[in-house]
Amino acid sequence: MGHHSDDDRPFLPVGFAVLTVSDTRTLADDKSGQTLTERIEKAGHRLAAREIVTDEVEAIRAVVRRWADDPAIDAVLTTGGTGFTGRDVTPEALEPLFDKRMDGFSQVFHRISYDKIGTSTIQSRATAGTVGATFVFGLPGSPGACRDAWDHIIEQQFDYRRRPCNFVEIMPRLDEHLKRGAARSG
């Protein structure tokens, strides 16, 4: 594969927030949120916030908007609500907020997931994009799916040493299109 770590670069910690979307979970039994939290901290990043919110579009959006406006939060990981049942509304909540969609995340996630659970991966509507200068990932609610997304995609893309490219190196430029728009209208 054409990727590697550049040991001449320093590791740069990133601020992550974890949002569990569930009508029933509490912090005590939130295995997926705990899985992500442990991995964030083990990798050397900062857990800037962690909350649980019900499967309601406006409740999800309110937290994600607040976190996207927080300069201590560079990336938001949501877990839960990406299936097809009536209460699964996370993609509907997140996608209208995206300034830019990250279609490749869903494609790579499904490729990895297919190797583990076969065609059942199509039951996930995992999604990602940017809200302003904040990365937002909508992950399924299972600990296994959270592990796969973190271990095989997110951890690597938030490691500044990762070559040929990673999200950390482009973070300072994420909101250029917003600043240009504000300058034009101002």
C-alpha cells in the first residue's frame, strides 16, 4: 500500500467529542461511546466532550452545532441512529449541516465492514462531512462498527505523521470557503 508514517513529523493531538444517539443508553451502559472514548485517549488525542442525546433530529443537530462552534473540538464522532428503523434519524440530522460531504468515508467503512459482516453492512447509513471547520462522523451504534471505523479509518486520518495525506494537515484550511464568503458579503 502507498501509505506510511513520517517519523520526522510530531504527533499532534486533536480534540474529539463523542455523541451517543440513543433513547435508552446512559453513560454507564454506553459501550460504543466508551469504545470510542478509550481509543481517542489511547491514541493520544483529547476527549473534549461526551454526551448522550435521544434519537431526535433537532436534539442531535443542537449538540453537533454547539460542538462545531467550539474551538476545542476538531472532530465529532456520533454513534447510533444510522440504521433503517423509525427512530434512526442520525443521517437526517447530520447531512443537512454538512458544508462538505465525505462520501469516501462511507465507502471505505462499508468495504471494511463487508469483510466482517458481509452484506449486512448495507443496513448502515454511516456518513461523514464537515460542519464549518469541524469533521463530523456518523457511526453505527455497535461497538464493533465503532472499533472498525476508528481502527481502520479515523485514527489513521487524524495522525499528522500519516502519509501521503491526513486530515490534521488540512485542518487550518477547512473553513477557507466560509471565510471567503464572509469577506465577499461583508
